[in-house]
Amino acid sequence: MARVYGFSILLFVVCFGCSQRQKPMPVRVKITAHKYAFEPSVIHVRQGEEVELEISTSDVQHGFEAKGLGIDESIQKGKPTIVSFKANRKGEYPVNCDIICGPGHDGMEGKIVVD
């Protein structure tokens, strides 16, 4: 009886345990916000990818807004912000700083391109 039970467990693990796929690791992109730009200013990701943006600033508080992707975050000096999303739809998504950070604020733009 113990052998049958042990064999059943082994068979279950072989048939089902190995067939489950590992969740793919998200693509991580580091972004630096500073007066008055994002670096990099254009980010390319593939459709279907899980994406993590690690956004930091070393000067003043900035915003990171990409309305088409549902992203609207405040970026604090010395405190990186992690933003996660799934790149579901192909397209170009404008990014802008939505916290006034100085006289060049209006030109602080970028984009996320989902290929």
C-alpha cells in the first residue's frame, strides 16, 4: 500500500509539477528624471511583456505620467519608485512630468513604445 501511495505521488509530480511554466521575469528599465528630461527618453518594450520601471531623481521631485498605460507616480529625491505594468497593446505612449519642477517643466517629455 505504501508503495502504491508513493508511486502515485511521484506520478503526480512528474505529470503536473513539471508542466507548470514559470512566470517570466519582468523586464526592468531604469529611468532617471532630472531637470528637464527623462533618461532614457524613449523606452521600447515588447507587447505582452511584464515591465518594471525603476524611476529615480537626484535633484527635485518629479512626476511620471503615462495616461495611456494608467501610470501616474510621484518621484521623490533619493527614493526610487517602482512602477509595474503589462504591455498589452502596441503603440506609443507619451510620458510627461506632471509635477512642476522648474522653468523647463513643460518640455520634460518622453515615450514608452510597445512593439
